[in-house]
Amino acid sequence: MIPILVLQLQITFALTVKLLLSSDPCEWTESLRQEFLLIAEGFWSIPIPSISISYNRAIKAKEKVVESLSLVVEERRRAMEEGERKNDVLGAILDEKAGNEHSNEMIVDLLVSLLLAGYETTSSAMTLSVKFLTENPRALSELKEEQDKIRAQKGDDNEPLVWNDYKSMPFTQCVISETLRVSNIVGGIFRRTLSDVQLNGYTIPKGWKIFAALRGPHMNDEYFKDARTFNPWRWQSDAEKTPANVFIPFGGGPRLCPGYELSRVSISVFLHHLVTNYSWEPAEKDKVVFFPFTGTQKRYPIYVKRN
Ligand code: HEM
């Protein structure tokens, strides 16, 4: 029996570290992940060191992560001076003309942000997509048919997916969009008004901080018929009619999530391997909760069987 969220957190972390630093899963990546778990816990604590244990733990974990990643960046700079290049995100940052102008501190800060921002978000969407598919056998069967067709065109079972395969998964994309619409882990985003803003007869004064609740439009029946129902087919007929500022799981404007395509690719590849190789059933009853953040109460444990 596997709590699927736990598995997915491990997969997503390993994938992100691989993309950023070319590191394969090992003791070091696992201890880094444990520190990230503590940092993530600190998000939901009162930020007063004298009274909050989890806040203190998160600060200490962040220091350890920074120390560890600083060594990696230093080491990589040295290797690059000797002409060694790696095809990963850190390599790209250091390769850029501006690479030498970025201090190690700035680069480490960027790596920490990418790991934090991409880790739980994608894992949570993966977990919830499995839950929704389990509860919607017709959607699961349609998605499986799409993925089996792609697998059948491959020479052997281990042949990896390529970009064109990812682009031939229209129904899988509908499932991912619908999962993000119904249960995005990011409930909203902060913005500061740069001028007075008129909205529905109200004035939000210049300089105010506002919280834009992404779930608001996603759950509005005016834009999405029976908005509380998981219905991936709505994206086949309604996608073009949905105004761009209504479906915003990745935010929008200049701060749009830079990982939006990467997370869709990760979820698609995960679903491909899951449905083409395994069947599963829920181990316990579980339900979606929205507080303190979106997820399932019990991390969605399932029994998995290889086909
Ligand atoms: C299902 C997965 C994901 C969801 C739902 C998601 C959602 C979001 C949202 C709503 C924002 C705020 C955008 C705004 O303020 O307008 C954001 C920002 C960000 N995301 Fe994601 N994200 C996901 C995956 C990822 C991944 C895989 C990465 C990178 C590995 C990533 C990196 C970032 C970064 C660095 C920011 C800050 C951008 C900035 O402030 O300029 N995200 N994400």
C-alpha cells in the first residue's frame, strides 16, 4: 500500500533536482528533501522564533539547504572553468553572459525558489488527478486508451516518451486542466496595486495589497457549468470559450508561473506510466480538503498492482 502523495513528492523532488543539478537520487538528495519538508512546514507557522518550533526548524533547514547548495554552485563554477559543462538548469544559468554577474548567493536563492515552487504543487496535482480518475472510471478508461495507443506505437516498453508524444495527449491535458481547476494547491496570489483600481463598483486604492483568489473564478458556475463537478470533457467543448483571465491555475501577467509547461509534462509522463503499467484501488476512503491548503486528508493511499 502506497500513500500516493508521499510517492509523488519523492518522484517530483528527484525529477526537479535532476533537471536543476543533474543529480540522481542518492543519500544527499534525500537529506536535501527532508530539509525541504521542514521548510515547507514552516510556511504554515507563526513567524515568531520565540514561540514557533516549526518556524525555528524551517529557518535552520533553510540554512542547511543554502550551505549545501552553495557548495554545489562553487564546485560547478570550478568545473566550468576547467571546461566541464552540464546540460541542466544550473549549467544554463552559469553559461549565460550574465552568469558571472550572478553571485553564488543569488543562484542558490533561485535554486531554492525553483525547488520549493515546483515540488509540492506538481505532486499535489498528480495525487489529485489519480483520485479524480479513480472516482471517474469513464475518464480513466478514455485516458488509458489514449496512453495505450501512444505506448503501442513504441518499439519496446522502455522506449521513452518524446515531445511529440506529449503533444498527442489531448484528453490527458483535459484531465490535468480539470484537476487544476477543481483543486489547485495554489489558492491565490498576492499583488500590490500600482494605481487606484476600479472593480465591480469598488475602488481599491493605490498601494494596497490584495489577495486574488484563483479558486473564485474556477468555482464560478457562470464560467464553468456545474463548477463543483469534475468534468474533463468540458475542456473539449468549452476551452476556446473560457476567457483567458478565468482559468488561471498558474497565475498570470509578468509573474506567470515559469514552471507551467514543466508541471504539465511531469504529470502527463507520470499518468502515462501509471495507466499503461499498473492498476490500483484506493486503500482507504479519503477526501479533498481545502484548509490549510488543498490536498487529500490521508495523502490518498492506494493498492497498486503491476499489469
Ligand atoms: C501544478 C503545478 C504548479 C502550479 C499549480 C503552480 C502555480 C503557480 C502560481 C499560481 C504562481 C504565482 C503566479 C503569479 O503570481 O501570477 C507560481 C509562481 C511560480 N512558480 Fe509555479 N506552479 C506549479 C509548478 C511549478 C514548477 C514545476 C516550477 C519550477 C520548477 C514552478 C516555479 C515557480 C516560480 C519560480 C514562481 C515565481 C514566479 C515569479 O514570482 O516571477 N512552479 N506558480
